[in-house]
Amino acid sequence: MFTFIELSGFSKHRKDLLSDDEFSELQRALIANPECGSTISGTGGFRKLRWSRPGMGKSGGVRVIYYNLSTQSGRLYLALIYSKNEADNITDAQKSQLMKVSGRLK
């Protein structure tokens, strides 16, 4: 069993970018494979998942930044969500902030 914990950067934008059904689908994908995203260097273990939205084409996808504490803990921290056309990668300042957050989560 997994518990999803939404950090403010995620929860602030989630409803604008994903419907409830899309969010449920994302959660199911993360439960099936909690390490499916690419590890982001300089963040202490956060991952970036490229998530396509049905009927939105290539530019309609979103990026989800999350942290999987461990499979045993069953906690997935959802840190950020943004549209693909908004940004391709997170900034160095965001990476630094995520590094601090990862230290508090361990």
C-alpha cells in the first residue's frame, strides 16, 4: 500500500493540469513502478516522470517531480507538477530546494 503526500508545489497546480481520473491513473502507474521516473541529479533522489495526457498530443504532457522514500515505507512525495510547454527541466534553484527537502524526508 502506498500513501501519496502532496507537497505545496504539486497540490497548487495539480487540479489545473490533471483531472481526478488522470490523477488516479498517475497514482496507479506510480504504485506499479515507483521508480519509473528518471533520477534528477543534484536533488537527493527526486525523480522526474514524463506523463502524457490522453488526447493532448505531445505538447500536452506534464512533468511530475516526486520522491520515493522507499518501497518499504510506502510513501511517495509528489513535489512539483508542470506542463511540458511551461518548462523542460527544473532550475538549479529548484534542484537545490529539492535537495534540502530530501534531507528532511529521509
